[in-house]
Amino acid sequence: MASVRPTTAPSESSSHVEMLRKLRNARRYTHLKQSSRAEHLVLTTHSYLTYHVDPILSKAITYMLVEQPPPAAIHPTLTAYFSGVEAGTPPAPTPMAGRAKISSKDRLFMAKAMAPLFSKLMNLLLAARPAPEEIMGFIIAAVKDMEAEASAAAEAAALAEEVAANEKLMAEQALAAAPAKPSAAYPSKMTILCVGVDGAGKSTFLKAVQGHENPNCKPTVGFECVTLKLEATKVQFYDLGGGDKIRDIWDSYYHDVHAVAYFVDAACDDMKWKETVEVAKATLGHTYLSGKPLLVFCNKSEAKAARDVDEIQSELQISAPPGGNTRVSAVTLHPQKTASPGTPDPNIDSALEWLFDCIAGDFENIKARLVEDVEKERIREAKEKAEKDRRVLTKSLCKAFGKDIETGGEGPVEDVFSVEDGHEFLAQEIGFLKAEELVEEGREICEIVGYQKLAMMMVGGMFAPISSKKRKWTWPEIKAHVLEVKAEIGL
Ligand SMILES: Nc1nc2c(ncn2[C@@H]2O[C@H](COP(=O)(O)OP(=O)(O)OP(=O)(O)O)[C@@H](O)[C@H]2O)c(=O)[nH]1
Ligand SMILES: [Mg+2]
């Protein structure tokens, strides 16, 4: 069969090639033209800046660097300077008094005050490109515009500040005018969770509130409970180790506490701080904790590197409006690190008193929430346990009938009794002395579970649980359950 593809080029091929060549040449030409235009632009910009702008601005920068007027006087000083230059009487800078080197103060002034101003000036000049003889007039007008802009912005900022200050004052007045909450009687027991990453100072705090003058704590491994007696009230603090391997246990205590004392090391390094923020957000957002009274101790506040309360509050995304049940306090928890070593930081007592009042003031609601959360937790744990038991039963049934749980193929048969031994084993598991005492339904279940040791132990535990708190299953319930699991795994 003849090929449909032409063996020779079509007749107009040569004209195509010609067109392509033309097109390519045209592109090359435009490209060259563009590049030389850009080159021209660069060259003219460069020479404009070098010959006309730089000589003016560099002298102005030097003048300003020597004068360093306060922020409000920067624009007027510059205007006066440029006007003097234009009039041919440039102001003489103040003598440098032997200052030969640029100090860090000079650098700061340059970076913060001068660089933005001069780069804006340069951009305006480049955009407008006034003729050389008009540059000075242009600069003076531009600086005046900038001054007007800056003073409008400053006015707006001052106004916003005034409004914020007024709002704060009004909130404080409203708080002060509100009838003082009668300090509710303390309940008989309050439980406070103490958490925060390792090294934040939880154990130091608990030693200090117990009266230790110079606590020397080792990292807490696991959980410790410290109880303080406050007249008729027992205050229980749960001190949980903050190391990353211990944090897993924290959430098993959340449902059962009335309030949270959260500890952060305000002076830790940046890496630890990142961890602190992540852990704090996850912890405080937990469903069993959110909304409960919260006291955040920003510890080690005496250290130079300590972050301030506002920064911590904002990074941890904590909202603590006045009169609410959240408070963030800067403290020095170690009694030897305070301004008068040996005397505890007074902020600790006032913060604790606030926390106790907070719990007492809302105790009925918190108590109701605890009852609800304890029940939720009980259900969650029971579900988890049932799932785990089901997994174990599945495994043991696989062992009874030689099935590989992973592949679904054949597996080893393990720990399987003879019929007689199986009956005897289950009878003993449920507290009978002899196999004969085992009822027919029990024997039938032995057969259904293939006389497998672990499966029969589980069956025994269901029929006659050791703990009185556990549900007691009947034989038909157990049979139905085992058959369901067997069906699920295809046995
Ligand atoms: N500078 C300073 N150091 C403190 C202060 N409070 C505690 N520390 C020190 O911080 C370190 C850790 O204190 P701990 O109380 O063990 O911290 P923790 O939160 O219980 O730590 P984990 O048990 O590991 O979770 C110790 O060396 C304390 O002496 C303080 O107010 N200022
Ligand atoms: Mg500790």
C-alpha cells in the first residue's frame, strides 16, 4: 500500500522557509531594539542619578546624619536645608566634636528615619525626572508633601490612640462601677491542672507555694499531686511532667480538673519558644479545657531576655478581657530569683487568689461541666477498650483457626486446648472448680472459639468480670458477639 505521506516537500516549501527566516529576523531585530532601549534607559537613569540627584541627596544625608533631629522635626529640618541650598546659603552642620566613627545610634537613625524618606524621594525624582535646574524646587515641594502626609498619619494615629485609651478607661470604670462580686465561699475541693513544656517552672512553683525557699527541682517524670489546705478547702494541684515524651499523658487529666495553671518560660530560646507556642495552643484549645478558668504564668520574668506579657498573650492567642476567667501574669516563680531573694514574688499570691475566686465564683457550672465531661470520657474510654478487646479477640480467633490476620491466608494454629482441657480451663476462668459445672452454652462457645486459650480467657472475663464495675455478659450475648467477630474475619 502506498504511503500517504508525501515523499518530497510540497511545492510551496521554499516560500515557507523564506517566511520563517523573515519572521526570525524580525524577532531578532525587535529583541535587539528592546535590549538597546532598556540599555539606554539604564544608562540615562544612571547618569541622571549620578550627575544630578546624588550630589544633592548625599550632602543632605550627611547633614541629616550629623543633625539627627527628633522624628517630628525631620521634615522641617530637611525643608530648611534644601531651601538654604537653593538660596545659595546651605546651613552649616553642627561640628561633629571628634566623632569619627558611625555609631549604632547613627545606623539606627539611617535605617529607620532616613532610608525610607530618601528612597521615596529618589523614586519620585525618577518617576518625574524634572530638568536639572528644577530638581531642587521639586525636592522642596516633595518634602513638604511628605511632611503633610506624615502629620496627617500622626494625627490619625494619635486619634486612634486617644480612642483606644478612652475605651480602656471606660471599660475600667465600668468594671469598677460594677457591684463587687461577693467572694463566693470556696468549695470543699478544687483541682487545678499544672501544665506547660519542660523547664517552665511548674514544680518550682509548687515547692514555693509549700514554703520552700530554695527549690531545686529535677524534671518531673509523669504525674505528681500536691495538696494544699486552705481552711476548709482542699486545693489539689496536678503537676504533670512537660517533657515531650510525657505530654501524651496530659489529656487523660483534662476532663477532671476545675481550672488550668499554664506555665511558660518567658525567657527561653527561640526554638523552645516555638515548641512552647505550639504545645500551649493545642493544650488550651482542648475541648475539656477550653472555657475553664485559666491562669497563665509567664515565668522567669526577672530575666533580661523575658518576653513581655502582651507578646506572650498574642502569640499564644489568649484573650483575657478584664472581668473574664482568663489571666496572664508575669512572675518569677523561683523565690531566689526575685528582686529580694528569699521573698516570693507577690504576684503569685494575687494570681492564685484570683484563680481560686474564679473557680469559686462559677463553681456550680464548672462542677456540672465536670460531671458531663467525666461521663463523656467514661464512654470514650469504654469504646476504646471495646475496640481493643475486639482486636484481641480477632487475633486469638485467627490463632484458633490458623488464619494469617495480615494476609488473610493460612497462619499458625497457636495455644489451642483439647476439648476436655478447654472445658476445664473455661470452667476455672469463671470460678467453677470442675469442667462438669460448665453449662452447655459455655461448652458450645468453647467450640465456637476453637478452644483457643486467649479467646476463652476473654469469654471468661465477659461472663464473670473481675471488676464489679464491668458489665456482665450472658452466654447468648457472648455467643452472638463471637459469631459476629468470626463472620467479620471470614471464619
Ligand atoms: N531564672 C529563673 N529560673 C527559674 C524560675 N523558676 C524556675 N526556674 C528554673 O527553671 C528550671 C525548671 O524548673 P522546674 O520547676 O523543674 O520546671 P518544670 O516545669 O517542672 O519542668 P518539667 O518537670 O520538666 O516539666 C529549674 O532549673 C528552676 O530552678 C524563675 O523564676 N527564674
Ligand atoms: Mg516538674
